[in-house]
Amino acid sequence: MAIVASGPPRNMEGMNPSPAERSEVRFRVRYAETDQMGVVYHANYLVWMEMARTELCRLRGISYRDLERQSGLHLVVAEVRCRYLQPARYDDEILASAWLDSAHPRMVAFAYEMRRAADGARLATGLTRHLFVRDGKPVKIPEQYRPIFGIS
């Protein structure tokens, strides 16, 4: 698996969002991720989105682990969307990208794109919305973390 930062991201419709950082995780589809037809099982795309999101946070200056340890905050998934466009198959090399879609003091949204590296084919797009939570209750993110999530 390789992790790289890339140029301006594209949102789910192919338009450029604000010029924020974009993460890109590169990996191969494992046999365990596929069904009998060699097609990736749909839930694995959510795992790939998490991989890209985790790297995006790291690129923006904090790891999930450090956020949790330093502040007691957790990012709880409130909504997930995934649009499947083409199947990924066993041994395909995949590029999973994530970028900030929107944010406010209580919630952040990440957008995603999964492509096949060999031909650049767009396989899936996605969006997740996360609440900032401490001790099981929604909270506003502390001021010191707001720039990491694009909140002014």
C-alpha cells in the first residue's frame, strides 16, 4: 500500500471542490475482498474510504489516534453514501482518494473516489458525514482542531 498526496481533488460529480489537500491510498484488491465471481464485495469500498479518510487526516496534521488521545473526541459516522459505477476485481490496483467536502463545528463531511490504477476508470464515489462526539454526546470541535477540518 502506498500513500501519496495529489493535486486538486474532484468531487462526486467530477467538479473541483475548494483547493484542499487530497489523500490517495494505492493498494491491490485481495482475494478475501471478492465474491465467487472475483468482484469486490460492496462493503469493502467503505473500508477503502476509511483508509483514504485516515490518511487525509494525517496529511492535514493529525492522526485519528492522536485526536482521540489528546481531546477525547471521536468522529462518529452519521451517514454513508456509496455510488458503485464499475466493479473492482481481484488483483486490480486501486487508488482510493478522500478530501474534505464540508464542515461546521459539530460535523464534517468527506468525499471519496475509487479508481482502477491501470486505466483510471472511476469505480465508485462516496460521501461520509461524521459527528464530533465526546463521552457519547455530540460536541463542538475545540478551536485548536478547527483548521484541520477546514473550519474557521
